[in-house]
Amino acid sequence: MLYLIGAGIYETFELSNSIDILKNCDRIYVEMFTSPISDNVIQNLKSTLEPGKKIEFVKRWFVEDGRQILDESKTLNVALVSYGDPTIATTFTELRTRAIRNDINVRIIHAASGITSLVGESGLQIYKIGKLVTMMEERQSAMSVYTTIFNNLNLNCHTIILTEYRQEENGSFFFLKPNDVISRLIEMEKDIKYGFISGDSFLIVLSRIGTDNQRIVSGKANSLLGIDYGEGPHALIFPSKLHFTEEDAILNLTELIDAPSDNTATIRSISDNMIIKYEPMIRNEILQIRESLVSRKSHNKIQLELLENAELYLDDAIAFLRQGKRELAVLSVGYADGLVDSIKQMLEIE
């Protein structure tokens, strides 16, 4: 039998409902890669179990590999204790699925989830939460976070940004700082230029939720960059358009640095960004080709008509964009670009 046991969040652990199960388990594994489990909780767990009951602390690779856990669960009662609710992390869902496929009985002991706690403590409405994303220490992960926020904003959904946490070989803990997350997002905006992140973007930073010294700070990106948030774990929320009840909750439940603002005010879809970027570029190419034809004095009527058709397609693209017909707008830009490229090939223009 395999027991996947949720321990709740940080200091508010809920293992009292699982003690009888743990007492009857032959193997007890505790993972600490999802989020840290405090020493107090570990000591309480050890003191509650009978003397000599072994508790093994396992790393991510051990759970992801899962073979030892599954092999032992075929003949023994095995418990895997995790932070929060065990059905939230994909690693545990995958382990549960493998156990079922191998005819191993699995029981889930649910507990409070760190994810729902972030939403509730910030005062946001949970049905407005979009796709979650994690910012890792590696800088390339900033692209995934940036695009996730962008896609969520287009759906008017809030984005929860989890931050990397890990236990080092020497036993110390690494927590990615909220300041690093914010600065990397601003850097990504400078590169990609979708125009939805700036120093005025409104964010919520949540640190050590579930502890006696939890802290929730909200304000503009520029204001939040200069704050020392202390030890983790940390998470950030990039809100979309706030409902008035959410705004009221933020005013009263968070340490407010700046008044809440609408992060969707400047949001544009990918189609909008494409047209805004490429329409003037193609018009400029048309101008240059027309000037080249005139200077050569070797142009013909058909080439000029093709240029005019390309301009008409660009006019259509702008009209479709204003009407909200984004697919037709993108197609029109594509047709114009195709015509311009064909003329350039005919004239052997680079």
C-alpha cells in the first residue's frame, strides 16, 4: 500500500490526521524539495511516532525515479509525506499513476495546499487564476514566465509565479529572491517588447505563507525592487484586471506600497503585436521599392499595381484589426508581405 500524505503548509502542518497511518507504515519517506518543512514539525513527528521508527528524507530524483517506492509498496505499507496537498505536484500525480498501473493500492491524505493559500491570503478570486509558472534560477526560464503572464492577461487571468527553492548539499536553503524575478521580467520586456510589463506594473509578493512571520507586499514593480523580503519561500502574483472586491481585499490584506492598477490596460494580443510591428516595416519596403523603380526608369505598370495591391492589403489589415477580426488582419499582412517579396525577387532587390 502506498500512502501519499499531505502535510499542509509550513508551520500549520496537519499530520494529526495521519499519525495512525504513519504508525502502521513500514517505510516513511519525507520529501523536502516541493517546499521546506520546518525542524519543529519534523521533531514533533518523530516524537509522536514510537521510538526507533525511521524517517527518511528524500531528494527530488528519488521521488521522480520512484522505483524503490513502488517496489516496496507492493509488499509493504509505504508513506510519502509532502508539503501542501500531494495531488498538486505533478511528480506525485505521476507516481500515483504508475502505482495504479502496477496494481498497487494508493490512498491520498489531503491537506491545505500552498497554491490555494497564496490566492486566499492575497484576497484574489480563485476562479480568475490562470496557468501557474515557476521562475528558476536559470535565466532562460524568464521567457516561459513572461509568455505565461502575457497569455493569462489576454484571458483576464491572474498569474501565480512560484520561485525556485532547493536544499543545498551543505544543508542550507536557496530561495530565489522576488527582486530577481521582477528585474528579469523587466529585462524580458526590453527584449520582446510586448508592452505589458514596466516599472509601473502592479504585483503582489508573498513570503513565508503559513508562518508567524509571513509577509504580503503589493505595489508597483519599481517600488518592490528595493525591498528586502527575507528568507523564503516566496511567490509573486501578477494580477490581471482586478474586481472591486479583489481591490478592496488587497487594500486591507496586504502591505500596500502603491495603489492597485490595471495590468491589462496596455495588453495587446500576439496578432496585434505582429501587425503593429510588421505593417510599418512592409510599408517602408514598398516605399523603397517604388523609389528604386522610379530611379531605374525601367519599371512597368504591373509592378506598380502589385505594390498598390500590397498597400491595399495593409490598409485591410488595419481595418480588420480595428474591427477585432485579428485572423483576417494577420492574413492581410501576410499577403502584403508575400507580394513585396515577390517583387523584390523580380527586381533582384535584397
